[in-house]
Amino acid sequence: MLKVLPSHISNLIAAGEVVQRPSSVVKELIENSIDAGAENITVVISDSGRTLIQVIDDGCGMSDDDARLCFSRHATSKISKAEDLNSILTYGFRGEALPSIAAVAEVTLKTRKRGEEIGTEVVFSESGMISQEPSSCPEGTNISVRNIFYNVPARRKFLKSDASEFRQIVSEFCRVALCHYEVSMRLVHNKKDIYILKGARNVKQRILEISGKELIKELVDLKTDTSMVSISGFIGKPEDARKNAAHQYFFVNGRFFKSPYLHKAVQKAYEKLVPEGYSPSYFIFLEINPENIDINIHPSKTEVKFEDEPMIFQILNASVRESLGMNSLGPSIDFDMEGAPEIPVPHKQGVYTPPPKIDFDPLFNPFDSVPISGARATKGADKPDNTIPKYQAEPEVEGYGEVFEEKIAESRNILQVQGKYLLTTVKSGLLLIRISRARERILYEKYLRQLDDCTPLVQESLFPTSLELDPISYSLLDEASDLLPKMGFDVSFLQGNTISVNGVPEGYPTDIPSVKNSIDELVILLSDHGREALNRADGRHEIALSLAKSGSKGPSAQLSHLEAQLLIDSLFGCMEPDRTPEGRVCMSIITTEDLDKKL
């Protein structure tokens, strides 16, 4: 039997499409302030939006009647006829934001229209309007949203950690701030200023305020004008590509949108310029006739449908390629210098300087047992015992029993292949080990033990690394400062969103680019899992896995004989040496039968 749902239930259902999390409220309210012509916007957040979301602007304000009517569903001043949908350039045109917010939270609206002496205060909740009375308030609008999802416990229960929700709020704030760089905007979280953005002269200055001067150094200009679309903005240099997509923005007609399809157009332009799994930063602004796009296909209005999307794809791809070429960021010619003669370089005075003599042993054989240092043994001196020890590991590991049980001859050596693989002989053939994956398995089990025992080992740096972070990353690390030592990081917090990295987990590379990447991934780790992750077994697994992945990265380099030997010993000492924590193969046996097939 059919029946019409009561208004409060239908409002809750509709609110689920518009208000998905606290950041959805922030987005809708800031966009309303922009539509009202505000020049100054302040966003105040408490407890990542769970307790309070307050947006204050100096826009045009509302009259008494409009202040009450704006909470009615589909009440809007942007549309009067169907044709208006084809020329929309404003944000809020559906008239769904405030009714949806009031359906799941307690809302107080204070507003005064420009030119009027007194304003009005309206209080709304799930049941409708509670009160409306005159109020002495500044010109503009002040909306306070308290206790979001108080009447929908299931929705509130499934909100993510405070750090993750706060990160989403900052993302929405930055997206609007980038579109409207001329507007002064401020973000306050738990009574602490996160962003204080003054009106900027151009987009590049706003990017500098939001992301810091380090990112600005990575960007190059992007500019293309066609009859179909105008493209402008900035793209990152290939060498500065990142594993995460923290700085990737598409805007169309001043509105942020997401497009995996157009992201492929950018990514395709960087083919063979960035490592696999890495993505460039970009801030791309599209200007197109409003009649050729549809922004009304989703309630959150973050998806856009283009009339001729394949053509936009081609134009964008060509524009990015052109910018990379004009800035000499394409692939360089790699001349093979192997075997090239050494050419002596004379001094400025023209005096010949002979090249340095290289001390080497003509009798050295890499297949003989060699000392750790690779140096020649002095005559009459005792030869050090640098041979590979017997592997000590559990014989019941499937597929590698005979490797573990075999007694390796003292004269056996380890061969390295391009710094990526280790190769040694076993009874059944050859044992091939992928160095990076072996490190990942070793570090994972080490970090997991340290997290379980709360005894992390910090590898102190001889020279601390200073890094300037964006405000959100600095805030996340500062709030988790008591957790960082437990995860193996020794970090000091300086002024101006700058940190000093004094130590990293044992086994991590300590060069500046690697330390920077480690901090970036640590920020993502804290955002995704929050403080409570250390108290859960699955959380400790994720942390150990992330730390192991970061620690196993780095350029391929030849290991010393001792390092290679230690790596193999450590791998076979692991509980599951044959695979990484994610199931990728660490080692493989090439049998004599396989070799016979090759030759």
C-alpha cells in the first residue's frame, strides 16, 4: 500500500545526498557566501565539524522573509525558468543546501541586509523553524551549524577520524579559495588559525599562500585558447611528481570538479616522464560556454558533463605537452658513457693534471670468496672470514625447504644485477631475490614488532632536515606529536609551518628528497587512520606496512658484500620471507631445468 512520507523523513533522505559529512556543510555555506558577494569569509570549526561549523561573511545579507524562506526546499533566487539552467554561473541554485543541513543539525542564522539598521535571527532544527526574532548583527550572514547528525546516529557513527574529516574540510576550503583568490578567507579549527588568506592579486599568489613556496618552485605555466575552451593554470615538473594526489585540481567556470577522464589526459602527457605510480601536481582552470556543460548531474555538483568531452581531452593533452616542451621538461637524451676514455682536464693556467690512479687487483675474481671491503689482503696477513653463513630459517615454508636446509658452501658468492636483484646458487639452481621487496618484508616485520612492543628505533640524522609544510600537514603532525616517536620519527616544530626532522625510522633513507617523501606519506597515514590506529591490530598493520613501503624506496644502488649478505640473512629470518605483506613475490628459484631450456 502506497503512502506519502512525512516531511521530516523525506527531508532526511534528501539530506543524505547533499550532506554526506561535515565538509559538505562547509562547502555549501562557503559557496552561498561567494554567491552573496562576500569579500571576507571566516570559517570556524570545532572538533572537525562534529560540534560546530560556523561561516561568517560580509555579503549582501537577507531580509526577514528571505531568512525564513531560505530553509524551504527548492527556494532559490537563481532560477525562474527552465532555460536558466543552461547559463548557470553561480554555485547554489538548487535551493537544497540549507533545508538539507537543517534536517540533520541545529542551525542558527543571523543576517542583516546591506543598508538596514537591524537584522534577524532564525533558529531551525529537524522539526522546522523554532524561532525568529530581531537581532543586532553586522551586515552579512552568520550561520552556525551545531551537532551534525545528532538525529541520525548511524551517520554520525560512520564518520571517519577527526583528522580525516578535518582534512576533507580543508580540501573544500582550499578549492573555493583557489577559485576566488580575490576574496579574503580565514579558517579556524579548535580556536587555532589554520589559514589566514588575504585577497590575492592572482591565482599563483593564492597557491603560494595555501601550499607554500616549495610547491610554487615546482610549477610551470599552462595557457591555451581555442574556440571551444580556454585553458590556463599551472602544472608540476616531472621530477617533482608525487605518489599522492594532494595538489591536483580541475576548475570549470570557477567551479571545482572531478574528472578521472581528464586526469588521464594530463597523465598521458607525462608518459615516460614520471615513474610508475607517481602523478604530477596541477591547477587547471577551464573556461567554456555554460551552454556546453551540465553541472546539474549530481547533488554535490562536483561532476560535470561536457558536450564534446573527447575534444576537450585532446586539447588538454596537447596543452600540457606543449607546456612541458616549452619549459624543456621533456625527456633528455641519455648518452651511453660506458667505456668512454678518461679525458684529462687541464688547469686554467694550461698545466696538465694527470687523472688519479685507480688502485685495483688484476688477480681479483668476483666468483672467488672476497673480503667485505673488497680490498686486497696484505701478504702474510690472516684472511678474514667473509663468506656467506648458512641460512637459518624455518624449513616448513612451502617451496623453499631445500633452500633453507641446504648448507651453503663457504666459497659461494652473491652476484648483484643493476642494484635490483641478488643472485646466488642453491642446490636446485639459482636463487633470485628482489632487493626492494626483500627490504619491505624485513622492515614490515621489524616495525610491526616495534609497534606491538612500543619500542620503536629512531635513526638519528647527522644533519637535521628542515621542511616547510602546508598548514594542514603541519597541523596534523602537531596534533599527533606524541605519536611520532612511537612511529620512529623525531620531529621538532618550528614557527611558520616549518618542521625539523631530526630522525627517521631505522632503515629509512636519510637524503633530503627521501625524508620529504616520508613526511608526506606520514601525513597521509595520520589522515587516513588517525590516533586510534596504534590501539588496533589492523591499525598497527597498516602503519607498519606504510612505514615499510617508505623505507624500502630509494634509487637502486650496488650493495657491499656485507650489506648483501646481511639482507639475505635478515630475509630468511623473517616469518614469511617468500612474499611481501601484500603478497608480491620476494624471491624465486631458477631451476637447472629452466636453465637447460634457455641454453
